[in-house]
Amino acid sequence: MWEFHGNDVIINPLVHEYTLVWLTGWSRSPKQDKLVFETLGFFSNVRIRIISGPKRPLPSMPKIKLNAWYQIPKYSYIEVLPDLEESSRLVMDIVEEELKLCNKVFLGGFSAGGVTSFYTMIKSDLPILGLISLSAFTYFFKVPQHRHNSNFLFYIGQKDELIKLKNQRDWIQTESKKLNTKYVEEEGLGHMYSYKEFRTIHNWMNTVAGLPKL
């Protein structure tokens, strides 16, 4: 088993109305995303648990380990499935811990964290309130029937350098017919965060949780 637990970061709100389990992008630390959420300032009603991927050796330099939910594939997405299976089980354990504290739990992430959170959502039966996928490819996967009534937010920049936008649009047109989906493209945004993106996330979570927009 990869080195995993121990570097989680938890942001406790003044009023805990719901929880967000957040998966960082490739090689990114929870402390970096903690700074993002705290700087934004409008997640004051959300407990946020930020986790990064297990420490994995780089294939080209095996002595160097980085936080990664899966190894970057050389040829096909099929290469990442064993890592995704393992990582999704680790994430499920975290979500189960958070559900013991609050029955309103969202799951989400950025880039590889977005892929892994989405994969965890479709593989598990846990009562996750909604899924947030930022700048992540989901177009290789089918959403199983048990998740057809679940809530999904997909957010992607129109200038994203790593995601095939046409593939994502085509996938959304097909899969969104089965889901409670909000799909947003931001003009001019590359493979990165934006203020508008996080404002959209918070308003969407409040709506799904039955709270007013802020």
C-alpha cells in the first residue's frame, strides 16, 4: 500500500452546514489548496477536507516520489485503471469517515483529483450529495444506473491545454441526459483555477444542499 494518510488538511467552518472532500491535482499539496480556499473567503459554512494522492515513484526516476492519484499513461487511459481502483478505495474510506460527522458530503477535485473523485463517485454506493469535477477528463467512463439521479458539476476552461474539449462536450451531451448535471465552460480559462469557478461551485453546493446562494 502506498504512503497515503497523514498529510490531510482540514478547514473547519464557523457553521458546519455540509462537507467537501477535496482531491488535489497531480503533485499538488493539500496546503496549497488550503491557501486557495481560505483566500477566497466565502466557504465559511463548509468543512473542507483536502487530500492528495498517494506517494508514487516516477517511472523515469523511481527514487523520486510525488503525490499522484495515478501514473500518467503513456498510451491509453486503460493504463490508469489499476491506480484509480486503488485510489478510489482510499477516497471511499475518507468519505465514510466524514459521513459519520455530517450526512451532507460533497466530493470533488481538480485535474487528476477531478478524475479520481468522479471515478470514486461512479464506483461507490456511498450517499454522496454531489460530485465536482474541475478540468478533468471523464469522457472515457460510463455513469452506472445507480448514479443516474446523482448531482454532478463539471467545470472546464475553453483554453484547457490538457483536456480534449470536443470529447468532453460530446460525452456531456450523451451522459447528462441521465444525470442531474451542471456543465460550465469558462472562456479563456486554461488548466487552472479561477475565482468564477469557485463561486460557481459554492453556489451550486448551496443549491444542492437546500441552502440559499451567497
